[in-house]
Amino acid sequence: MIHPQAIVEAGAQIGQNVTIGPWTYISKNVVIGDDCVIGPNVVINGPTRIGKGNRIFQFASIGEDCQDLKYAGEPTELVIGENNVFRESCTVHRGTIQDQGITQIGSNNLFMAYTHVAHDCVVGNHCILANNASIAGHVHVGDYAILGGMSGVHQFCHIGAHSFVAATSLVLKDIPPYVMASGNGAKPFGLNSEGLKRRGFSAESVRAIKQAYRKVYRQGLTVEQALEEIAESIAASDEISLFTQFIASSKRGIIR
């Protein structure tokens, strides 16, 4: 149902069973999938593609021009997956040609009130950004990561899968998968062990991840030495590979 006081420009593609509230504006180059619920006073600009089952609350601004001063109106894009929730006053911007020209959000994420996703970010699946959390341009956030309220992530940082960033933290370097971080700038504070258990990681996998964490953070080794020792002493697995490959490929360096 499209409320009669909503503005949906000609050319916008609206799927089946979509609800659009009053005083909402949707531009012509927007695609909205089936079963989405768009609240009142929402602005969706484009090019933006939104998958099925998303819910967008009042005063959210989705797919707007980015705040990068280099942006000169080039045709960039925002792509959103399925079953995400964008709470009140959430802002998500499109990409820039200085990157891939696209901001991309996966599925089953929760963006709480006043969160901000800047240009060219890539957010995975099942992530949570708590109230007022903000990620700057070109940030990548892995699956199941949680960013606490009022936390901020510097541009180009990568946040690993299953990691946890405490409230009010400032992230200036990459956070490896599974790691809990806190502070200004953020420092490591152990593993997100409880989160791993909740997501079905076996006790054996958690033990191996803890061993790898100690190599990197507790034994006074350089990153290179730690990765060598992990390869030599810990059995290979997908969980360990996620951890080591993230660290090995980090361009900004990891928090230590």
C-alpha cells in the first residue's frame, strides 16, 4: 500500500506487498523489492536497489549523495540485501568513483537509530550497528560484527567477522575477526567468546581461535612471527584461515 501523501516518482520500481508511509519521497531510479515496509518521512534517492523484506523507519535517508567533497554528481549506487532494519534517522550514502562506485549492504542487519553508513562501505550479513554508531567512507564490516553505541570507525578500516566494538570506541586500525575492541583509539580486549558460542562455534574451534589470539596479542611477537607460529602449531581450519588471512591482508595494520 502506498499512502496517497507519499511521493513516488515515475520510473521507481516497487515490488509486491510493499507499504510506503505518508510524506515519504522515493526517486525515479530506486528499486524496492517485495514485502518492504517504508515508514513515514523517509527519503530514498538513487540509483538504489533494495531487496526483499527490508523495514525502514521514519526520517531515515537512504541512497543520498555522499558527503565526500570530491563527489561531483557521478552516477554511483547503493545496493541493499534482504531483511534489514533501518531505524529512525539512519543515513546511508551511495558510493564514489574513487572506489568501486557502490555502497553495499548485505542481509539481516540491524541499523539502530541515528547510525551512519558512509560512501563506499561494504557491510556483510547479520551485523548490528547500535545507536549513533558511524562508519566512515570505504569501511568494510564483516558478518556478525557488532558496533556499540556512539562508536566510530575511521575511513578505510576493516572490521572482521564476529568482532565486537564497545560503545563510544574510536576505531583507527583494522580489527581482526573474533576480537573485542574498546577505547579511543580502540585496543584489543580479548575474544568475543560468548558470541562465538551463541553462533554455534564448537568448543574445539573456540580453543583454536584462543590459541591464535594469544600468538598475536599475548606473546610479544611481531605480526609476522605470530602468523608463522600459528601456521606451524595450530591445525588449519576455516576459522583460523579467516583470522590469519585478515591479518595478513590488512593495509592499515591491526589494533594491538
